[in-house]
Amino acid sequence: MSLPSAPFNPAKSLYNGLSVIQLKLSPTVGGIAATAATDTLAKAAHGLAANQGVVFVSGTGVVGLTAGTTYYVQAVDAGSFKLTATPGAATVVDITTDGTAIVLQPVLVFEAQKIEDDPQTGMKALEYPDAKGVVRPVRIVRTKGAEKFTFDLLELKRLLEISGGPLSFRKTGTATLWIPDVDDPAGTVALKSEADFAVSVSRSDKITHGGGDFSKTAVILESLKTGDVVWSIDAAA
């Protein structure tokens, strides 16, 4: 069975092809300086991890990075790192001119064994009497539309990657989702949401542990998009 075209991080993959959640959350990591001679980016306590994806947002003077492109962290320490074009690649991105004020948007990718879509919809009917005086609905209007996605998170340390430290949090950013569909007639295995729709991300009310089960919690994505999230068959699967 094929895998969806989601940007897997093999070092963190547990399920290898189930539902995939990609998050780009605020805040960004700014104030980074680039040194062309060593292809190194520097910022104290940047908080980025090896093989983590980052999107280049902007920078002053730097040449070699393309705005909107996702790169991957390599050779990381607490104050500096380099970037590659693909996760785990040996060849680093060639920075040809020094730069300052560089802003990167961290990208987080998680696989989940369960994801729930829980849309909230409200409807009201405009009613008028017919020729016999019977009141009937003549128009039904949608008055509320909210989409909420909940997925299990079995590795609690991933929660800290999303939150930046606290166990209770709410962050905003964007999300892209892949949901398996093994019976798709086109032979693909995933439905893909539109890329980077606006979301609010938070943790569910509880963390459970014990009783023969692993520690786990759930993470909630609430769409902040104006209108419904649009889905398509993952053509690259």
C-alpha cells in the first residue's frame, strides 16, 4: 500500500503511513544571523531540533535561502545549526552571502493512529404559511460552521514540541492534514486537506496514564479559516 505524500520524519515515525498532521505554529524564530563561509546560522537558545523542518520567511542580505521553502535542521547545537534540502541529508544548503534578521517558521509533523473530525453546524429555517395556512420551511440558512479535529498523541514529549514547554497551551498557526483512505478507487490511500489552513491548537483537558495503558493525551485543532476546509485525493500517493 502506498503512503500519502506527507513529509514524514523517519526518526520520529511510529505508525508509518497513518493520519499525518503538519503544523506551522507561531511564534517564529527570528534574529538569526547567517555566515556564508561556514553555511551556519546562529541564534542563542533557538530551540530547533535535528531534522526538524523550517520555512524560510525573510532575512536581510542573506543569499542562498528561498522564501517559502522548507529546509531541515542539521548539525544543531544550542546556539547554531545548518540547513539541508531534505531530512537527514549530508549536503548542507550553500549560503553564499552573510545575512542578519533571518526569520524561520518551525514545521512540526506528527503521525496519529486516530483522528476525529467533529464539525459543528447550526441551521435556521425561514418559514412561511402555504396556500392552506400550513407553516412550512421555505429556506434553510446555515448560521454556524466550525470544524474541529482531534488526534491522539501517545508520545507526551511531542506535546512539548508543539507547546514549547507548557503542558497546557493554545497556539495559532496553520495545518495540513492527511487521512488514509484505503478503498479509494484511484488507488491512492489518503485524503489531503488544503495546505496551511489557519488553526488554533490546544491540548485536551486530560493526560491519562496507568491501568495497563501508555501515557497519552489528545491535541485539538480548531479551524480558523473563513469557510470550510477543502479536501482532495492525494494525487502524489
